[in-house]
Amino acid sequence: MTRHADHYLRVARRVEDLSGSSIFRINTKAQALASKGRDILRLDAGEPDFNTPAPIINAARKALDEGYTRYTPIDGLPELKNAIRYKLKRDNNLYYDEDEVMHTCGAKQALFNAFMTLLNPSDEIVIPTPNWGTYPSIATIAWARIIYAPTFQKDGFILQPEVLEECLSQRTRVVVLNTPTNPTGQVYSREALSALGNVLLKYPDVFVLSDDIYEHLIFTGEPYANILNVCPSLKNRTVLINGVSKAYAMTGWRVGFAAGPAPLIAEMKKFQGQSTSHTAAVSQKAAEAAFNGNLDDVHAMVQAFAERAALVSEGLAKIDAIDCLPARGSFYCLPNFQRVIDSLDDVGDDQQLGDWLLDELGIAMVPGSAFNAPGHMRLSFAADKETLAKAVERLQKAFG
Ligand code: PMP
């Protein structure tokens, strides 16, 4: 007989140290309220609300008919690796050899492979805040020491070179860069990246981890740039992380990739080989079609996100108590709700505000403390315009 209630489960410390996701908590509560018939406006989504483009789905169907149902090489089918290299040349003007790229089970596993390969216990990793919660979680699993590098709204949530410099030491092993940024919706300019690159050049033992997953989702009209576009001499100690989840609305297919120096990729391959091995062959064929295909569907989606970003920022600008930097990329913005929190008797922080907004206004947003941004809420515009307009209206009514 299995007894659960009084079962003493001694979990390993690496798991014990992981904090539960408040994104998940808000998702679950929003779903529960909606299933009871409440009109809940879901602005908590971390994935595009579009379907995977038809040519990609057709490529996957064809692949199944052709028998892509078996194990593949750990670094990926050769044709997928070639598609990744083609994409890196076409979109990023970067050349990588075959042994410098590997596919992964989503960008998340590329990060996992890289962190676990680069970080020994007590090595330091610099993570700019506000940050996606998975970076510190994986660093925690690796028993690394996390050094948070704060960014501020007055600087457009862009990491300043002097702040980076203060965070670096002889113990630093990895610096994370993420542009466009989850959760701020901001985009690093070439100048901003170049200033950071100049600092990093002084620390030859530091690896740069560039998370480019929101690369295509930019509304400024400026072309995308990552650290290697402005500082090519960092190439032998930079690993690019990217994938199909966000640009091609393919979150469920689980395909990402890493591009970096061959010796690092070889070690990451060993790590992946002893964990997931690889993502499904059919997903790899779908990702191959995505990378080799044109960007028409991506551009249509970006146009829709840009219009929604404008709707949200114009709406929030009319509410004095909410201070929001308009999104320039990704599908998030990070309004500051501190004055709203201060004005509500029964709300003391952004976590409580998350519950209050759900209970009182029927709006689901993720509390900023999940991203090291207390006092803020992450608003996702992976929701249709009608939903966003309604949410803005409810916020205006409550706090305008
Ligand atoms: N990086 C960032 C900044 C993200 O927000 C996400 C997804 N939320 C990922 C990586 C992981 O994407 P994937 O679905 O490819 O694992």
C-alpha cells in the first residue's frame, strides 16, 4: 500500500532549492476561475497565440509519412543542422561550421546544456535583472553563485557597462545577455551591446551566453543585433541560444539550438546524450522547414504583436498610477504597479496584487517578483486585441 500523506520524501538539495513558479500559480488560478464561468482576461501567456504556419505543419506530416520516427544523431539530423547554419548566415550574418551547432529540446535545454557544461559549483554567473526565472533556476541546479546585475527603467532596462563591470570578478564564468528581453520587452541597440562587449573583452575567461529566442519579434524597425554582430572577437567564448518556439509559434514542438565553439558544443552534446538525447525526429524536420522557409508568416505575426504593443502602451499611458515603458520587442511589457499597490489597503506586494487583479478585475498577469522585478507585473500581449482593449479598460476604470 502506498501512503502519500505521511510519506517522508527526502529530496535532493538541488531540487529543494528551486522555487515554485508563480507563473504556474497564476496560470492555474486563472484557469480555475475561468472554468467556473468568470470572464478572465489572460495576459499571463508565455507563448504566441498563433498557430504554427501551415508549410511547417505540412513538412512534419510529410516527415512522418517518410518514416522520421526513430532516433537521430544527438546533435540533430544533418539537414536540420544545415538549416540552422543557413539561418545563422541569413538572419545574423554569422558563419558556423557543422561541429559548431547542435539542436536541443527547446532553447531551454540549450541553456541547460550550456550552464551544466560551463559552471562548476561556486562559479559565478551574472544575470541581468529583471530576468526570465529559468536562468537562476538552472544556475541553482548547477550550484553556481548567482550575481544579479540590475537594470533600471530610467536606462530603458538596458544593462549599463559600469554595472556589468562591478559584477565581474576572477570567479565569473558566464554572463547572460537576452535581447529582446523577457520580461521587459526592451531591445539592446548595437551601441549598448558594443559598450558591454568592450567590458567583456577585458575578462578573457568569461563566457557569454546570448539568448536570442525573441530575435524576430522587434517592433522598432531596426535590424536585430546580438553581441557577436558588434563584437566578433568574442566568438570563441560566446554561445548563441535560439529556437523556433517564439518566432514560428512552435512552443510545443520543442526545438532549439546552440551555436558556439566546437569544443564546447562537443561537451554539451555529451551532456544532452545522457539526458534527453534529442528532440523528436518529426519536430526536427518541422524546424528544418521553419529555418529554411521564408519569414512571411513571422512578419505577419510581428505586425500583430506591434499593433497590440501600441494598444497596450497607449492605454496604460492614460493611467497615472501605472508607469510603463512601451515594449520594443518580444510580446511582453513590464508596467510598474507600485503606486497601485500602495493605494490598495489589502495589497502589500506584487504577488498579492496578482491575486487581487484576478479576483477583482478578472485580469491575469504574472507578478514581477517572478522576474526579480518586485512592484511590477508582466503583461503579455499574446492575446487578441479585444482581450487587451478590455483589460486596459478595466485597469483605467479601477485606477485611472
Ligand atoms: N529564453 C527566454 C528568454 C524565454 O522566455 C524562453 C521561453 N519562455 C526560452 C528561452 C525557452 O524557449 P523554448 O520554448 O525554446 O525552450
